[in-house]
Amino acid sequence: MLGDAGVEAWEKGLPEWHETPNEINIPWILRLRDLAVTFDMVEFARMRYNLLGNGGHWFPGRQAAELDQVDLTDCLRNSPHRDVIPGMLQEAHDMLVGEARKRLQADN
């Protein structure tokens, strides 16, 4: 979807989860989307996606559940892919959302 240039620089200019409206973990969600789409690792990506917001410091940030209620323009201003990322986040959410999960091992 991003072409050869996107493969080289898809992470460029992406904000950290705590710099994003609703603390959406954009880089992690895009990685999970790539695993699901490229390598057919949908179940693995779904399990990890549903830990966002529930997995402590291992899975910081939140899912892209409320994309229609946030404006990502400012936080994506430095990304060369700012125009396609919201659609990719929505695609990832639609494909991966499921029942909220908790980590099996407690934090020490």
C-alpha cells in the first residue's frame, strides 16, 4: 500500500502513544496490521491488539477504537504517510478488534 518508499520509511514521523489523541499506539497497531496482512498472522495480531490498554507496560497505549472521534492531523504532521495512516488504522481495528485480553503473567 505504501510502495517501496513506504517500506523503508513507514515509521518516520510517527508519534509515541502518549503523544497521540486517546493514546492510540499508532506504530504498534501498524506493525500488527502488517503482520496480519503480509504474513497472514491474523490470530497472533488479534491477540496482541486486544492487549492494548490491558497489558500494562508491555502493551502501552490504546486501540484505534474511536478514530472517528479524534483528529490525528497534528500528531501525524511529520509522517510522509499521514494521508493513508488513518485508513490503515481503521482497517487494522476492524480486522483485529475482539474481546479485551489481559496478560497471563502478573507484573512484578
